[in-house]
Amino acid sequence: MAILVCGSLAFDTIMTFEGRFADQILPDQLHILNVSFLVPGLRRDPGGCAGNIAYGLRQLGAEVVPLAALGSDGADYLERMRGLGVDTRHVISVPDAYTAQAMIMTDRDNNQITAFHPGAMSFAHQNPVPDRRDLSLGIIAPDGRDAMISHAAQLDAAGIPFVFDPGQGLPMFNGEELRRFIAQASWVAVNDYEGRMLCDRTGWSLADISRQVRGLIVTLGEHGCDVWEQGESTRVPPVQAQAVVDPTGCGDAFRAALLHGLSQGWSLQRCAALGNRMGALKIAVRGPQNYALNGLQG
């Protein structure tokens, strides 16, 4: 059975600033902010939530089907996915747009400043959830606003359980829309900051949200994650990384593990434990799709 990954495909331009952002920004001068950062380190990687999650799932041996859009510059990315064994039949190409682009600058404390151009992602809603009987599970990851709304409704109508992962797309939605996503989803996955925003916009606590789905996962970075089920929270401890090199894509590596575990019928705590292990492996290498699991399966 296959896992449908609805989300963005993008190119990540990752820049390394060797100082601290906080040392370069004057809080009392934010109204006339004009700063420049010297970035000795620069690399361009295939990324985007759908691409990163698909990469992680293939590392785990899962059958994965991304539902996404590439621009006129996406041929090499498409070929790379095919080389990994990803089913790309439902990745559309938009000839008059660039592939989505993320420009990410990371300082020595792993704080990040990101600029994002949506490009072809803005057309992802034109690519509906396919009518395939082999789809057992899905995820709504950050994508174009219309795509996230329509794909969630289509998965719900098809009876395919899915994870709602609003990520950086969360600010696009109001409380009513977020409550609808939660009602449609089987699981919700957020980081700590997103969890706070989700609660603020819906008017629900984390415990409230967990009672409306099969489970809620809140990742806490180096502190592990909390698994919420029916109003009760369990802390899943972190895994120590061998090195802290680049946090880009750690959340997507975690979600790949989550989806893999769910597809195997694991408990949420076991899924989260594998997610913490994968996140620790990913953060030790540069780029979101360059880590190897070396036989890690659970």
C-alpha cells in the first residue's frame, strides 16, 4: 500500500551566517531595519515538504506518492525522485512558473530567516487527489492554500486517513478553517510554536484537539516530543545527535517516520521515537535530503 504526500516541492538555497542574528539586529531600530549578512557557506538542495517527506519514506522502504507541482526548472528534481524509486505520476509541471524557492539563512545558534517564493506551488490545487485503491494513508503538508483545503476535503471524502501538518502554512488559515482541518484529519502534527498558534486560532487546548483526532504530536526539537491521545500527554525523549550541522528538513524527517510507523500499525509513541531518531540523523548533515539511515527501521 502507498502513502500519499500532499505538499510542496521546492529548491532550498541554504546560506550559513557564522555569527548570531541577535547581535546584528537592534531592537529599537526595527522600524528602519536595514541589515546585511555575510554568508560564506551556500548550497542549493532539492527540498519542499513533500520532497523531503518522500525522501525519508523511501529511506525507510515505503511506497510513496507525492501530489505536488514543479515549475519549468524542475526536470532534474523529477528525475532525482524517480531515481529514488518515488512514484511521480501525480507530480504536475507548470510551464509558466518556477519551482517553489526557499532562501534559508541559518546562524550559529540554528536560528533561521527564510524567504519563500511559491511559484508552481500556487497551482497545486489544480492537481486533485488521485482515485487509487492502493492509497492507505496520506498527509496534508504545507502547500498552496487552496491545495491544502481541497486535498484535505478530497482525502476525507475518499475515506483515506491523513495527518494534518500545517507547518509554516498555518498562518494562512483562520480558526474556522483550522477547526475544519482537524475535523477531517485522523492525526495532527505540529512543532511547539505551531501548537501554540493552533490553540490560539482555534480556541482549543492541545488536550481538546487530541480528543477530536486519533492523536496529536507536538515536536520539541532537542527536548523530544509530546504525544497527545484523548487529552493525555506522554513525553517521548529526544535522541542525541552526533553533530548539529543543519536543522533544515528535520521536521520532515520526523513526519516520514511518523507516516511509516502509522502505515505499519505502530503506536504513536513508537512512531514518535523513530521520528526523534530520524531527526537526529538528519540534523547531523547539510541539506534536507542527504542523510542515510544505515538500516534504521524502528
